[in-house]
Amino acid sequence: MARINTYALDSDITKSDIVLGSDGGQTTKNFQITEIGKAISKFNMAGLPQLGYFYQQDLTGGRKAGSITIVNGITSMAFTSLTSIIVSKFNFGSSDTGQNLLLNMVGEEVTLASVDNPNNFGTYQLDSATVLDGDSNFYTLALFNTGGNGAIIKNQFYVLSSKKGDKSFVFTQTGPQTTWNITHNLGKKPSVTVVTDTDTVVIGDVQYTNDNQLTITLSSANSGKAYLN
């Protein structure tokens, strides 16, 4: 076998490409790029704000770290039918807790997607995360389904992620008024841009009532939109 550094570089990497390496047990093996990509998602080696799990259907021996389980678990269940799941506070294959990230998702829209086929997924409003009775390493998540495709299947791997980002709000004033009273529920004091129905940006006096409400006072009556970020 020639020295590795004598082989030509491949500038067109595809999912079917294969690399040579060790499996950690000193055994030389081929690794397909596709499987390497899946491993990055499963173990969250990219450091993304997400948690990787496998669906553990057989509870013989107890729930395992890095698992998703379902009460009265079955072999598979449509994502759109999920209303509650039990998840580990640990990312699959890691001894580092993901508890703070998990709890930060509460109240947000989350996605549970298959690592093997991202077209199999569910989207949910995560209403609550409650410590499982008798085992503080697991949380029961209350889910309100908002969409999805396919099913969660035993022994397959999934990624739980949040769509949480910098929140924004658009307020529409339908009739001309000099004072616009806005309830936005963003939990912050947002920046405000006012645009009239004639697509003209106008300056108004913004008074923040609290982190969820504000009032805009204009020099003349206008209708239009207020963009809050």
C-alpha cells in the first residue's frame, strides 16, 4: 500500500465517498461519508444547540442515558400522534448534561427529526418539562403537535432542536390613529420601525409600558404597520 500522502486529493466529495480509518479498537476500516455525517448529528460533535437521542422501546433494565421513551411504548408511532415523551438530560453518547439547553426550550417550538431521514419529523410546542418521578436524569415533555411527517421508530436516532431565535412581532394599525397601543409579548423592549400604508417610514415617540407592551405616539394620524425586533 502506498503512503497516504501520495494519493490525489478529492475536490468533489460526495455522500458515497469512503475514507479509511480506525474504529477506535485499532482495527482499520472503511467509513462512508454519509455515516460520518450521521455520527456527527447523533453525538452532536458540531456543538449545535440540539440534543441527540435514540428511541428506546424495550425498557428491560431501565431507561438508558441518551434515550427517548414513550409511556406504553410501541415499536413506532406517528410523529403527529406524540403528545408526551420522556427524554434523558444527557445527549446520546455523552456524560455532559444537556439539562439547561433542554429546559431553555420550554415554551418554544421544537422539532424532533430522524438522523437517517430528516423528512421524518414532528414539530411541537413544548409546553412543559417535568422531572420524572424517581429518576432526576429524565424529563417528561408535554408536546402540542403543530405538524410533521412519518413516525418515530424503535432503536433509531433523533435530534431534538428548538426554533428559538431572536423574536419579532408585526403590529397592524387598520385605522388612522395618532396613538398605537401594542401588546407584543416578546418579553423584551424591542426596537420599533413604523411604516405607513403609503410605505413611508415615520418617526414616533415610543413609550415602553413593560417588556410586553408599548405605545407609539405619532405627530399625525396614520395607519400602517409597526415592526418590532
